[in-house]
Amino acid sequence: MARQALIIELYDLGEHAEAAGIDALDLLLALQDGLTKAIEGTGVGEVDGHEIALDDSEASLWIYGPDTKAMLAAVLPVLRQSELVHGGRAILRYDERAEVAAEESFLLADLCARRNG
């Protein structure tokens, strides 16, 4: 079975953290914890970790499993509650093992708005 990936890219992380009065890494880790609970709760994949820029300008969260759309559906409720979605996107990557993996990219704000209404 193909291994698929859901990559959550977040921008302006430092600005969001400053507005919230919290360290950028702590803000990212709180979101990662919420995503992990959502993914593990549905059994559709696993959160593999994160990357954060040294200047806190951007970060990425990596989620792997057999069905990237199921993973996205599982994490959307968590993403909707995060201020970080206003500066980010979701990349749905199909078959990580392929030499050139097919992928789709969506703005998180658009995904969350579409799911809400």
C-alpha cells in the first residue's frame, strides 16, 4: 500500500506566538499535540514530527498514513481552532515512494472556511 503524507505548513509563526504571548515552539508543539490526538483517535495515520525555522517565521508538521484525505478530515477540527491556519497551507502528497509524488495544495484558511459553511 502506498504511503501518503499530509504536510501542514505554517507561516508567520513568530507573529502568531507573540500575539498569543507564548513561545513559538510551545505554540507549534501544542498544535502538534492536538493533531496527534486527532490522528491517533481515528487511527488513520501518525504524526511524524515538525520542523521550525530558527527565526520562527515558518514551521511544518508531518503526518503519514495510507489515506491523506482521511488524515486531513481527522485534523480539520483541530486546525479550525488554531489561529495558525491564517498563515498556512496543507499539502496532500500521494504515494511518498513514487519518484515524483502527485500532490495537491490548499490554503488552510480556505479549507477551514469551506468545512465550516
